[in-house]
Amino acid sequence: MLGVAPAPEYTFVVYVCPVGHYFKDGLSPISLLTEEEYHRAAPGGTGDIKTIGNYASVVSAQRRAKAKGHSDVLYLDPVHKKFVEEVSSCNIFMVKDNVISTPLLTGTILPGITRRSIIEIARNLGIQVEERLIAIDELLDADEVFCTGTAVVLSPVGSIVYHGRRVEYGGGKVGAVSQQLYSALTAIQKGLAEDSMGWSVQLN
């Protein structure tokens, strides 16, 4: 139907195609520009739902960031404008003193499957993981920062720009924790490691 109303019926379509890395440089560290004017989602909206509207809202800021040489945009919460939420297309994590932290799901952040997978893998490896509010100042002081997503998989962050200040991580190299988690996740995805999580399904 054409109109602003729930459709009486839907067509569910699934298609597959080969793709490369989401970020053109693959596993190389990416650069993020913190958005200070616009927000990806607001409380009471659809920020925690996988809907096309969540991507439409980031296009303008993403274009500006890429024109300045950055890979993507980092968004802060729309209320206090100081708590880290997520990147345009993926969730974000930080590592500090061997503890992994990721923003708490408060209704404006996508509860990504890859996010959850990384949390479970990390805990299975004996790494402490916290889901909590993370202030931007904490993120800028982290030892490592990385993003996760269906297409992104796991991408290390090499730098973040906030209020004109550029903070770098890892000297342009992939951090040890990021590499460990990336290798563990992709080994399960490719069937190269035993899946102790019960995620893989054998098809006849």
C-alpha cells in the first residue's frame, strides 16, 4: 500500500552476494570524526532497531567526515552530548587496563549480533567486559578502541577527532586485544576453530 499506515501484508526477501571489507583498508585502523551537531538517534525513536531510517540519518554527517579524510562518524548521546553511543554503521568498544567496555543499550543503540558475539568471545577468553555509559573523555583515554558490525566485522580505530583534538591509538597498528578478538571471531565464522558457542549449524 502507498500511505502512512501499517501495510496489510509484507514480502520477506533474502538475497546473498559476495562483499569485500566494509572499510576500504580492511583490518587497518580507521579514523573517526566525532559529530558535534547532529545525532544518529533520540530516545523513544527507532535507534535500537535495524531499520533503513537509522542509516538515512547519518548520510550527511558521514559525507562531511569522509571529505575531511575520516573513515566514519562517532555519535554522542543526544541528551547530555557527552556519552558515546555508536558509529554510523557499527557498535564501538574500548579497552582500558585489560577491561573491555561498550556503551550500555539504552534504546538508541543497535544491539548488534556481532557486538554480542564479541562480548561472548571476550568473556569466554577470560577478559572482563562491561556494558555501561562511557563518557567521550574516557574513550579518548583508552588503550584500544574498535568497532563491530555485521559488515564491519571488527575494525580497529586508529584515531578519533573531538573538538578539533586528534587522539591516536596503537601507533597505526592493530591492538593486541582487537587482533585476538578478530582472529577468534573469524576463525569460528570460517569453520577453522571449534565453535564452543553453539552458533554454527551443519547443513545437509
